[in-house]
Amino acid sequence: MNQPHSSHHILTIEEPSFRKTVILEEATYSLGRHSNNDIILAVQKVSRHHATLLRRTDVKTNKYSYWILDGDLQGNRSRNGIYINGRQCLVHELKHGDVIKFSREIQAKYQILSDVAQTKIKDESFVSTVEVEVEVASPISDRETLLNKETLINSQEELPASNSAELLRLSSFAELSPQAIIEVDLEGNLTYANSTAGSLFKHEENSHPLIADLPARCNQKNISYTREVQIKNNYYQQYSYYLVEQKLIRSYLTDITRQKRIENKLEEQAKQYKIIFENNFYGIIIISAHSRKIREINNIACKSLGTTELEMVNNYIEDFVLNQEKLVDILQQMLADQRDYSGTLILKTQDGNLINTELEIRLIHSEIEPKFCFTIKKENNIAFTLPKDKVSSLPRLKVLKKQLGTAIANADRNQKLLAVLAVEINNFANVRGAISKEQKIILLSSFSERLKACLRFGDTVAYNDEDKFSILMQEISTIQEIAKISQRIVDSLQQPFKVGEQQLSITGNIGIAVYPQDGDDPDTLLSNANLALEKISESENCFYQFYNSTMNSQNSVTLKLESFLHDALEKDEFILYYQPQINVKSGTIQGVEALLRWQHPELGLVSPTSFINLAEQTGLIVPIGQWVLKTACQQNKIWHSQGFPPLRVSVNLSPLQFKQPDFPLVVSRILEETQLKPNLLELEVSASTVMKDLEYSYHMLSQLQSLGVYISIDDFTTSYASWERLKHIPFDTLKINRDFVRQLKNDPQDLAIISAMVSLGRGFNLRVVAEGVETLQQIELLRSQNCEQMQGFWFSRPLAAEEATKLLPFDYNVL
């Protein structure tokens, strides 16, 4: 009797200098030039993250296949694309024999092979005939292929049980692979080496670098292990995998000698560059062309400025230049004209001295990050010393105004908010009269430092004059974000300021204007922020004020609710309710939808409409969503272990959850932790979320489906355009919008719409579920159009787990 044998998925990669074979076993593989990829394609024309392999399991047949995606899982496409059998593809299900081309210099062949290819066993004569087709490729410059067929015939007497595994091994792809493969037992003894690996073991000793410490590092506790090994003058990457049943460690070896030599050469060049850089006669400063942050500085420049490399790197170059506006104009002009600059700049030293420098600024082009290189040719000290004044290093209002114009354009393009804050020190005139000029500078410097400490990376503080500052906050998602930062500033100013021996208590007021509602140009926003600042004197106990007064009252309530929401997960205040989904034809429960509820000790049962949007805006929806997913899976596993018939639990995904690139990994981890079968979980995402970015949605839903879970599209609309856009997206369930069902009447147009949606679903082999069913008439109308699966209050309201459990054994006799 023939027994089915397991299959192996093989990727054979041909590079300019050698060929390697990878046995595909994991759920995902990243391929590209960067060293952190699972499979490294060491060719310059290949992108850093060129392609991704995803394993997808067919839950019906329990067989799996590999899909290849162009680019990474975040939706970033490769530079040159991928070509399957000569045709460019974005995504493709790989089939045996497919040839994948990544660039002119590198390609791969995908094969599905059994342990013994094409095995025929003749029971009556106990003769085993093994026919193996081997493809041996010469170097890429001479791509001739040799097909070698050999037949192995052994009688039963010649093949004792102890040697049968050896024959299988010798006749399998491992022996014929150009990649070195070895096997070691748990005692560290070499039990097998294919012909390619044989040359590495002229002396089979346990101290061999490939075997040393291997059993201690790769075993039942640590299934896989990867390391680099040096054998004489060659380097190998050794990937080891523990075979549980055989109690053996199998290692695959990839020759990385060429790659290591290139790395060593680059390291040597980097050392030489460092020596030249540090011993240059001139002071050199290298900054980012985009952020203007200092990336490198040599010792000569550090000595000139009276500082150290540690103090300079990652600080802005403007902090060490007297005329900041001049420098910004120079650098912007250089980028626009693509020309270098020679001239003079006055630099500020750490101790407050000024240096007049003659320098050259060169633009360094780079794919990663363009840079400016400052070379200080000559310097002269200026007989003037600045007091320790961090206020003078702040940009002036004119500079902020220029930035504001650019920020408005970015906010408009990215559909984001931005805020302008006008900040004023309270009663500064009285304080100024009681302190010296030097103490005033110290006070203003301390005040500005507290402002900067409260802001996010990328926010800008500008000094206007005397007691006034302006702040630009970009990339804002919600009004609450602005309010929280403003409150943080107010709180930080409550602490006294130490000026010499004195402790000065001062506070500040903040006026806020928000783009686009309070203005769409720099002058209007700055003016409205100052108008909001003037209104503060009219309000008691108020230190910040929005230009739009309605924002103030709304924000107060929202901030209180947000404060409670932050504690809700930690205090275990969330609960899940479950609403059954009924097949009205059979009367059975087909699944349940998990619905989030918040039971607050003061507010009581909080409606989801009151807090879901807030959780989304603050990002709290991500940890809350993970809690919902894990709790729903745990509950379904409990029902399954109690003997109830298998049913799907449906969990809603928020737009922010759906945007998390690592979400498939989160789902996989939760399924593993809860031991719930993937086909008992359904993830529900709204049609509007999917259609915002169809390409990203396709990649994300494909990954989720490859885990074996089901996908449901919610709030489906009836427009042809919606269906045209969604029909290429992988999903399994179509949910008819609850608002449409609630308004359903015995009207020909309504019935035609329902009929069309059910027909579309069936045509694409989708499950169709009608939500929001509340009356018997709605059930009858839906059934008349062959819609058999429904959910709503007519069957059951959402119930806590204990109450929902009582419903599971019962059938619903609808009519």
C-alpha cells in the first residue's frame, strides 16, 4: 500500500559567483540586499528589502503553498520589481518550476520535491525503484543544464531497516544540492554530510568549527540556531535546525566568504577615512541636509568650538552659528542650485566667544541621506563674549514664519492639523525690575529650556521679544494632543526658577490657533494665537486658551474621559459581550460577534460610541484591541473545550489596528497562546478602511488569510464602484449594513438591492450576514431574497460570556 510522503519547498538562487539552495520551512521570509533579511541577495541592483515570501495554508486540504510579494510587508515596493517566468508581478502564488528574476544578475527557481522524487514501490517483488531528476547549473556566464537520471534498485535483503533512512537521504535533494548540508547527533558526532559538505570534513573531529558547541546551542529547547563560522580562510553562515523525531541537528551552510571580504574591506576603508578625518589640518563638520543635525565632527572643529564630539553630534548646527537666518538661507540656496558655497560665518563657542570663520560648504550626495560638509579654512576670535544665553540660540519669529508656510503645505497634503502657540510670561515687567540684566538672560534661558523639554521632537520654539515666545507644532492628529502638551507646559512652569541665589516663581499663558479651522496662512494663525492669548485675562484659573472657544469646553470633558480610559485596561474595566449569528434555514448558531463594553466605577456602562473614537485618536485602541482579540479567542477555546459545536468568533478591527505592520504577527502569537484553531476566528474590517489604501489592504488581508483566519468586510455599500474596488481584495464574509437592514421595507428597490448583494456574495463564494435584524418582517424579507445568516436584537441582544454560553445549545425556530 502506497503511503503519502511529505513535500519540500525549495528555492534555488543563482548569483553571479555561486548558487545556493534554501529549504523553505518558515511562515515568512524576507529577501533583499540588506544583511537583516532572512535570505540575502548579495547583488547591488537588488533592493535592500526586495521581496517577501508568505506561506499560505488551505484550511480545507491542510496543504500549503508559498506566495511572493514585491517589496516588504509595510507596502514598500522594490526598485526593479520581480518577474515570474518573464512577467512582472506584484504578488504571485508560486508553482513548481517557476523562475523568479530579481535583476539581470540574480534569479531563483522554486520547486516542490518529495523526500524521494518520483518513487515507485512494487509490493510483489519488494523492489524499490527511485528515479531522481537532478538539475546541475554551471556558472551563470555559461548556463548549461545537465539532466542526470539514475535508477537505484535494491532487494529487501539489500535494504535492512537501519539503512532505509540512509537510502532515502542519499536519493533525496539534500545529496544533490549544491549547498553544503550536515547532520549531527546530540553527542556531537557527525552522522551525515552531503557531497558538497564532504570537502569541509577532511578530519572528522568533534572540535570541528561547524560542530563545536552545536548540541548545546541547538536542541529541543532552541529549535533553530544561526551563526557565522570560519574554516581556514573561508567564512560560512550556518543555519541549524533540530529535527525532533530523528533527534538530529541538520545544518545548511552558505559560503559568505565574498560577502565577508567586502565587509572587511569596507571596515578597513572606514578606518582609513576616520584617520584622515581626525588628522585633517582643517576643522570639519558634517551635517544632515534635511534635519541640519550634526552627524560628524573632527577634533580640530571641537577644539575651535570648545566642546566635544559627544556634545556636538545630533545637535543642530544653528545652535553654534550667530546669524541663523543667514545660514538657513545659504543651505536652502545650495540645495536649490546644487552648488557649493565659500564665504564667512560667525560661530559661537561653548563658553560664549565668537569666531569669525572662512569656510567652504560642500553638498555631499547620498541615496541614504544627503549631507553638507563644513570645512573651516581660517578663523579669528572676535573680542566679544556673550553671556550664557540659550535664548539667543533660538530662532526668531521671522524664521518660524518661514517654517510655518512650509508646515501648512505639508499639513494640507497629509491631512493633518498643526498648531501655533503664543506664550507669554506673566508679570514679567515686575520681575525684570527686580533682577540684573545677566539674571534676566538666565531666567529667559531657563524658561525657554522648559518650553523645549515639554515639546515633541520636531516642534519649534522661537523667541519674539522680551517676555514672548512662539511655538510651532506640526503633524498633529487631534485637538486633545495640543491640549495635553499645553497643560504639560503649564505644569512645568509651576516649579520656581533658580536665578543666582534667588528662587523666582513665574507662570506663563498660552494662546492657541489651529490649522485649518483658525486660519490657513502664517499671518492669520499667528494673529489668532495672540488674540487667544489676550482672552486668558478674562478667564479665572485658565492658563491656555484656544482661539475657537467651543474647543475649550469640549476639550475639558474629553481630557477627563481620556484620563479614565488610560486606566481602564490596567484596572480590568473592559468586558466583552457576544451576539450570536444565526442561520435561519437550519436554526443553528453559526458564530458570535465579540463587542467591547466599558464598565466604569463612576460613569457606569459607557457607550462604545463615547470612547472608541477617543481610543483611536489617542492610540489606546491598539492595546485595547489586542486585549479584545485575546479575550475573544480564549472564550471561544473555552466553548470548544466544553464540547459545544465549533463556531467562529468575529472580532472588529479598528482602522489604527489595521495599519499596524506587525498585526499578522500579533494575531499569530495570540492564536498560539490561546491554542485556538485559526478557522474559528474571523477578523472584521470596514469597507471604508479597506478602500483607503487598496494595495496595503491587499497585502495585509493576504497575510491574515495565510494564517488560516477568516476575513469579513463590514458596512458594505451597494454602489458598483465600491464592489469594483473590493472584488480584488481577499475576504470570506460580506456583512450587509445594519442601517440599511433597519430601514428595510417591502419595497421593490430595497429587495432588489438585497438580492444583488446576496447574489454577488454567492457568486464569489462568500458568506453573507445581515446585521441589525430587529423585526420578523425584516427576517421574512431577507429570507425571500435567499439571505440565510442574520444577526440582531430579534434573536438576541449582546450578552456577557456566561449568558451567551446558555444560548449555544439551543436552536432558533424562526418561523
